[in-house]
Amino acid sequence: MKRLILLMIGLLAILQYRLWLGDNNLSEYVVLQAQIEAQQQSNEKLVARNQILKEEIIDLQSGTEAIEERARNELGMVKEGETFYRVVGSELREQQPFNP
């Protein structure tokens, strides 16, 4: 009976050693879980960005409205016969709170 108890204690010690100090121990597991979670979040952001880009490609392929909008916003182009006005505002003054 003593041998069985000693054998069980020895087996428990070996398992505990592997759990805390061996290869693929508990602390490494926790670090890997955190890395996996961070990578999954990064992947989700990239998937969302890719979806937006796919929608933009479809929009650009489907008609000329999206192309015109991009030309106006990014290149400053105007249609023939249109007049372009640039409104330049003065610096905004800091507003003081109203105290009655």
C-alpha cells in the first residue's frame, strides 16, 4: 500500500511539474490564448475593410456616379459649364461661455 501511495505521489509530482514548468506549460498557454485573441480581432478588422473595398469596387464598376464623386472630391474636377466656388473662412474665435 505504501508503494502505491508513493507511486501516486510521484505521478502527481511529474504531472504538476509538466503543468507549471514543462513544455507547453500553463503560462505559455495563457500567452498563446492572448495572441490568438489579438489576431482574431485583427482579422475581423481586415475582413470588414475588405468588405468595404469590395462594395466600393462594385459601386465603381456599376455606374459613373461614384467615379464622378471621387473625381470631384479627390481631384477637384468640375463639369463643363459649372462654376467652382471655394469658400475660405476666417479663423474661428474662441467662444466664451455665457454667464448671466
